[in-house]
Amino acid sequence: MECVKHPGNQTALVCVTCNSTPVCLECLTDEQHKCHEFGKQSETESHTNKSEENVESELILGFMSDLEEARRLKTQQNQEHLKRQEFINIRRKDLMDTINKIADSIISHSQTQTRGNCDILQGAIDGISSTLEKVRRDKEENNYPKRVIDDKDPLQMEEELGIKECNERDRKPLPKLETFEFIYGEVNTSQLKLMFGVTKVEIEEVESLQGAQPSNNTTLSINQNSDSDTTLICQGGELVPEATFKLPNASAIKHMCFTCCGKTWIRCINAQAIILRDKSGDIEKTVTFDSIVAGMTVVSDNTLLICGEEDKDIKQVTLSSGEVTSLFLTGDLSPVDICASPSGDIYVTQMDKFDYNVTSDSKRVLVHYSAQGHEKDRQGDAMFVWPWKT
């Protein structure tokens, strides 16, 4: 084979560095192939063929491994589905059996009670019918002409016919019946899904996508800035009053905060104290402050945080002892309201002045603090006129 670079010279070797390019003896000293690796033509071709074969073999093995893994995952998916299906069918049967037992028991109880009430009513019907027939028979036996009866006073006629005496003696009130308290309830689909093994997170995601109303009852409080307190229970979207009480001295409510035990912390306008009341309005505890306070939030069963509006700080109240301490200062701004997030972080609305005159220098902000009172973020200024509830 003739060398391409040096016509007339026969190739003797190949340059392995240059992808097995055939070279002649003169090419060995050429600058282009300086320090390159050379080999015999037959050896290089064999090495190249073996390398290609190795690459192809590795590629095939890789595809085969992927194929086996995909088949394994498919089998695993089918097995998991069959396992879930078996569990769901068993749970379905258990639930249906339980539902049938409960339904049959309620229907049987209702049927027994209804049968008893109907027997009582039938006895009353027979008694009334018998008495009524007697009254009619007595009336016919007296054989009064219709004209005479029409002309007589009804009371006088009853006395002459003996009807009044019969009424007083034999007419009885209807019997009292046994009552059956029955509430037309609704199916709690979320609870059913949990019983079938669906996680709470998955339920919440589905309900969020469907715009579903949460099935759990929600407690709300209304009538703030008034002199009464009403607790509402949200049952399936309907607000039902649970408890109402009126505060003494027509004190207007300014801030409220619920505790986990169903009681309420209340602060009235211009008051330097917060009062814990139960659903009947009875006072459980009173905590008094030396300065004006504002919004509050419960952060644990035993701890309450409250805005020190006048002292410009966040105060911590230990509920068991009523001890008040300053947790951290809010600088030159007065805190208005406060809330705690599930992570323990605190959000506080703050103002420099309590008015609606906002200028470029006004500071009306929402500040994000850590649980220890270290500021994390501050938003607002020109955004708020009077930052209030959080």
C-alpha cells in the first residue's frame, strides 16, 4: 500500500495515535508523528476489531440489564397492586359487614320503638272510637228533633244530652310516646379513605385540587369590637352557634385568642389586662400589665405571647403562674398583632404611628422573627396604611 504523504513509499506500519493511519518508514521521523505510538497493520486491525466488539458487548449487556430491571419493576408494581387490592377488598367486606350490623341494629331499634308507639296509639284510637260511638248513640236515643237542637244553646244541649258529663269522664289526653333521637349524618369520606390506607397528605392534595371543603369541624369566634362573644362551630360548611355570653359593663372586645381547651383569652378596649373565660363567660384567670398591650397568640399549652404596644416589645406570659417577661424588643415600632407559625417562627405587624397619615417616612410593616426573637425578614413600609390582623 502506497503512503499518502510520501508517494512511492510503501506503508509498513500504522500510527495508533492517529486512529491507525498507515505510514511509511519516512513518516516515522516526520514531525507530524513525533512521539506517536506505532504498530503493525495486522495487529492494529485486530486490536481495533476487538475494541469495537468489546464496546458492542458492553452496550448489549447494558441494554439487557435495563430490560431486566424494567421487567422486575413491572412485576413489582403488579404485585403491589394485587396486594393493595386484596387489602381493600378485605377492608371493604369488613366495613360492609360493620355498616350492615349497625344499620340493622338501628333499624331494629327504630322498628321496635315504632311498633310499641303504634300499639299505644291503636289503643288510644280504639278507646276514642268507642267513646265517640257512645256519644253518638246517646244523642240518637234522646231523639231530639233537628230543629229543636239547632235552636238550643250548645252548652245547654250538652247538659241535656249528657255529652258534657261523658266528655269530662271519658275524654283523655293522647298517650305520651317514646321518642327516637335520630340525626341524619353525612359520610366522612376523608375518614373512609384513611381506613383504606390512603395517607392524609394524599387526601389533602386531592381535596385541594377539587376545591373540597375540609370535613373536620372548625371553631370560629365572632363579635370582636362588641360587648359579647359567640363561638361558632363549622359543621360541613354550616356555622352552628356553640356558646354565647355577654360581657359585663358593656366592654367592647378588642383582641381574642383561643386556647386548646376551648377557653378564650379576651382583651377589651383600653384595658391593661387579659382575661381567660370559659364558654359560659366565667373567669378562669386574669393577667394584668403595667402598660397598654395589643394582639396575642398562644404558642403552647402553657405560654402566650402578647404585643407590648406601649413598651414596644413582645411579652411572654407563663399561663400557669401568670408571670410576665419581655421576650424581645421591636425597636422604634409598636407591635399591633402577632401570630406563630407551625415552625415556631413569629410574625408581627408593627407601626410607627397610630394614624392613617402615611408619608414617605412612615413605617408600617410585617416582621418575621425566629422563635427566639431574631429578625428574619421585613415587608411593608409603603405597602400598608394600618397593618392589623395576621
